Amino acid sequence: MSVLTAIVPAWIRQYKPSWLGVDVLAGVTLAAVAIPEVMGYTSIAQTPVITGLYTIILPTLVFALLGSSRLLVVGADSATAAILAAGLAGLGISGLSPNSAEWVAWTSLVALVCGALLVLARLLRLGFLGDFLSASVLIGFLTGVGISVLTGQLPDMLGIPKGTGNWFEQQWSTLTHLGDANGWTMAFAGGTLVIIVGCKLINRKIPGAVIAVILSIVLSNVLDASSQGVAVIGPVQGGLPPFGLPQGLDLSDIPAVMGVALSCFFLIIAQSAATSRSFAMKHSERVDINRDILGLAGANVAAGLTGTFVVNGSPTKTEILDEQRGRSQMANITMVAVVIVVVLFLTRYLTNMPVAVLAAIVFMIGLGLVDFRGLRRIRAARVSEFVIALLTAIVVFAWGVEEGIILAIVLSVLELVRRAYTPRDFLVGVSKDGEPTYTAAEPGTESLPGLVVFRFDSRLFYANASLFVDRIQQLIAAAPSRVRWLILDCSSIGDIDYSASLNLEGLIASLHAEGRVFAIAQADPRLLEVLAKLDTLKKFDNAHIYATVEDAVAAFRADAAAPAS
């Protein structure tokens, strides 16, 4: 690999001038959607509004120059913002309050630690860690985040105080204060929802959130909404982001945020990797996940050094960029340029924007995270996965986002082990034309009179080896005719460990003691190599190793037709 290839992203090396016009237009459109979104995410992260805009500037630019994906949009994200806020609130640090300079310093520290963890993941090539959050668990997790986010916006949309305590206590507080709701606040929130939903129904490309923000600012000024009891954002700091380490914190504070950073770290890898892969597959392209991790590491370090919070790959904004026919990260760089113009010249116009408008925008974001369609598909495909997704969602909104991400990882690994422990197994039959057939391996069945061909759909390891032997013995004991040959279809058994090899040797010995033949078919060369190293091959006649199941069945038939000696 040349130095140029190693340093310069593929999208830059392959860029065509003809793409520029499309990318600029896509970037401007993306900015129109992203600006109100990231401002809304600050209400989740509980940081000043300007910090949301800062997540787009340097972090997005750094990822564009370091990452692999030509479409992935990096910036503030609702899920990581929710983890961040919940985690910092749980630290119990005296005097640490949301939206304060100290709070922002701690969010920046979390971003820096996330960046360091992502650098370590890149050095160790840990991109595969994202695979340990299954799609079903991720859907459940994001659904839980969505419920937590949208219900958290209701007090601001109604103009009532936010409740304290756990999720159930907060919802009870909202219900008991409905009589105190402010009509003007509800009107601004309701109008925002109508505009956003209406624009989506007319054309998804219309930036309904931007229209709602502009109209609300105009109406708020004309009607003097603050005098009617409508909470407004107030003065917004303008200018480019600061640059430097978080003020008032040092290395001794890192252990305190490690749990929050690890939770964000796993979600960043899982969500960003899934987003990059899905859009790369859509366009028949390849994506280097480990290089994307490097880009995400740089983006989070940039966030930590510019006074903002953790950033992540955004599925929704990436989808918008793809819909706008964006060709490369040049579209994201265009978005950065638009945001720079906003922070330099337009922040003063945000002062009188009602808080209810931002809350309504975030409410719609949260609603979008609740994946009803995905949950229905999971339930139809596998009930056990649906239960795991549902349990993850409930833990996230009822107990906490950080607990939810830990549960999501644990449940994903347990589900992986469960499937390997109890894989599907099949009885391989032989059709009239000689082709193999596959049916569930149930006692009382056989492949041919005197023959059982068994397929086990998993690698053999210590946890499932006894189950493997038990199933075979049950099939042999309940077969309609005495089993003379057992053929093991190894097409799905890619590996075997030492414990499982002992179980296999015991099975072979018992079959031989009963005068039966044990054969293996369609084994990968690596499996045969492992069996040889474990001395398992010495336990039976090497002549009974066949390239295909058909060859093994033919050998059985020939043996059955041979005259008895």
C-alpha cells in the first residue's frame, strides 16, 4: 500500500469535478435538516444550544479527512447524547448542573476519552466489536432511547416543570401537571409538529424543521411570546468554537467518566459500522470499518477539544444525504461551511425561539427512533429475539440508557451463545433423484433404512458437544430400523475444540462397539486438520471420509449390497 493510499481517503483520490455541483446542493440541503436537529440534541445532552452546532464543524471535517465511508454523516446523535446526559447525572458530582460551563467541560472529557478508546480500537483492529450488538438488540435499544427522548420533551412542549426521579415518576409528574399547561407553548409545539409532519407527507426533501424554526422565531417576536409565559432559548453565544482541553479537569477525572465513555464507545462502533455497511452495500461498494473507526476517533477528539460532546455516525442524516444524491464527503464539508456561516452571523436571531419548538423537533426525532416496523419483523421472524429487543427497550427508558447499553451487549452475547449451544439440526434424506433433502432431526426418523445422515448447524465446542452426542444417540435409539451407518454432514461444522473432540471420540467408540460405521462427509480441510492434530481421526477408519454427502450415501449403499463376509 502506497503512502498516498494510506493517508488520503478513497473519496478524495477518486473525486470527479462533475460531482461538485451535486455535492454542494446535497450539503446545503443536509445543513437545513442537521442544524435544527443538532440544536435539539442539546436538550438531550443538556448543553447550550451552540454546542450542537459545534458538533458539526470540526468533528465532521475531521471524519471527512480520515474516514473511509464516502456518505457517513458524523455529528451529534440522540442515543449518545442520552447516554451522556444520564451518565453525567449519575456521577453525583457536587455542584455539577446541566447547561453549565462545568457540565460542558465534562461532556468534552467524555468525548476525549471516547476518542482515545476508538484510537485503541483502531490499533487493535477491533471493528468486529460492532458485530456484538445484533440488529434486533440495536433496534430495541434505539426504540428505548426514542421513548425516553420523546417523553422527556413533553414538559417543554406543554410549558410545565420537568419531573424528577425515575422515568415512571417523571411521567406521573407530567400527568398531574397537565392542568398547568400553557396554551401558547402548546400552540408553538403543535404548530411545529404539524409543519414537520405535513412537509414529510408532501415531500420528504422539504426541511420542515427549518420552516418551523423560522416561522416560530418570527411569530415569537411579533407576538412577544415570552410575555405570554412561553419559554424562549435566550441569548446564544456566537462565533467559532473554542479550542483546547476542558477547563478545570485533569487526568484524575478520567476514571469517573470511563463507564459513560465505554457505553458511548460501543454504540458509536455498532451504529456507525451498521450505517456505513448498509449504505455501502446499497451502492455495491466496500467500506473499511477500521478506517472509519479512526475517523470517528479523530471526530470525537475534535469534539472534546472544541467544547462540545460526543459525536456518532447518524443513520438519519446519512439517509438524507443519500436521498439527495450526495457523492462524497464534499457534501458534508459543504454542510460544515453553512454551519460556520450560521455561528458567525445568525445566532442572534435564535434568541426568541420558543423552547417548545426545539422540544417538538426532538419529539419527532425520538418518535423516529421507535422502530415499530422493525419490531414487527423481528417478532414475525423469531420470538426470542423480539423478547430481547423489547426487554432492552424497557430497561433503557425505565432504568437508564447506560444500563440499557450494558444489557444490550450482554443479551447479544448470550443470544449468540444460546444459538451456538442449541443450533438447528437436520436429518439429511435422499430424494428419488438422488438429491439430499433436509428435515428436522426428530427421533423415529431415518435417512434410509439402516442409515442416519445428521447435520449439526454450528461449530462444535465444549458447551454444545454433549447436546450433539445426545441428539445423535436419540436418533439411533429411536430409528425405525437398526442403524448400521451414521454419516455426519460437516458442511456447517467449521471448527471443533478439545473438549468437543473428546465427546466425539466417545461417540465413535460407542458406535464401533455396537458394530456401526461412523463416517464424515463434506468436511472443510481446516476441520480435518484440527481433527488430525487432536488425534480424533485415529479413532476411526480414515477410509470413511467423503468429499460429499452423496459420495458417503453411495458408499453406504455399496456396503449394504455387498455380500456378508
